Amino acid sequence: MDFEATVTFYRSYEGTLFVEDGGNAIYVQPASEMALKPGDRIRIRGTTHESFRPFISASSITVLHHDPPLTPVPASYDGLVHAQYDCRLVSIRGRVVSADIVLSSERPSIAMEVLTDDGGNVEVQAEGDNPDALPGLIDAEVTASGAASGKFDGKMQMTGIILHTQSLDQVKVLKAAGSDPWMLPATPMDEIFSGYGE
């Protein structure tokens, strides 16, 4: 294959690249580490391979020029779980129920679990390491944008949805939490299930 597209997400140290053109998007595996960022218009040469959805193993990638990043399209949870937005740059709205620093290939990033307004759970992965931002995210109403993909187990069975975001700038707080969750009283472990269903 030989085509042009715009970068929507790139994780250099793992070779994770999502590109889009005219509403069509695909996952690409670069042959080597590059300096790419969202908005870069690139030319990709490579071959397609079978997976959950086809992906491209790139033999060469050429940066043509840089444009403003693409505008995400609103996505429903139902559409995400049915892969209607696979690899596309999308936005969701919901409430952050957890946020933590995680390691992938020994590099830190931020992982958030967002309960969407239409009742689904989406993992939002943001590049970077900013632990000071985490307390302000818990229980906040947010919009988040990123490249959508499935979350897979060791058998390549889809177990959830991930939004890959280049930075926390793509997570906008619409309404802060009504109370600071870190100031709430601790519940003893043996009493946690006693409040179930209340």
C-alpha cells in the first residue's frame, strides 16, 4: 500500500501509530522510531496484515508537512463496542471513576476509567506523567478525545475500549467533583459490601 494520512496518535517507544484520512482510519506499525505528532501529514508505504481489524506494517513513513490536529467526532459507547469508530479520532463525555499512573514498557502514562454519559466504561490513556493532576480528575465530568481501539486479552478477544490520547490537554474538565474524594472518610475493608445497593 502507498497512501497519505494524518497522524492522530503516536507512542514512539512502542511503535503505536493511528492515522486517519477522510473519516477512514487505521493502525500502523512503523519500521523504526520516529518523531511524529498529531497533525503531521505523512506518506505511508507498507503491507496490510490480518488482526481484529486490518493493520499496516510500514516499510517507510515520510513526513510531508504539519497541519492542525484533526477534529474528533462524538462517539457513542454502543458504536465504540461495535467497532464503528475503530482507530478513528473520537470524543466521549462522562465521569472519571479512577485515575492512576501506569507503566507500559517501563514508561509512565496516565490511565483513567471514564463512565460515559450513555452508560459504558472507557479507558482513557494519556501520554505523560503528571501525578499532581490525578486528584482533580476523580469524580469530575469530562470530555476526552483520542484514537479509539479495542482492549484485548491474551487470546485477542476484545474486553473493553481504549482512547489513546497524546496528552492530558485532550481531557477537558466540564464540572469538578462536588466534593474532594480524598477528604471522604475511609471505609473499613470488612464494611465495603455492607453498603452495596444503597
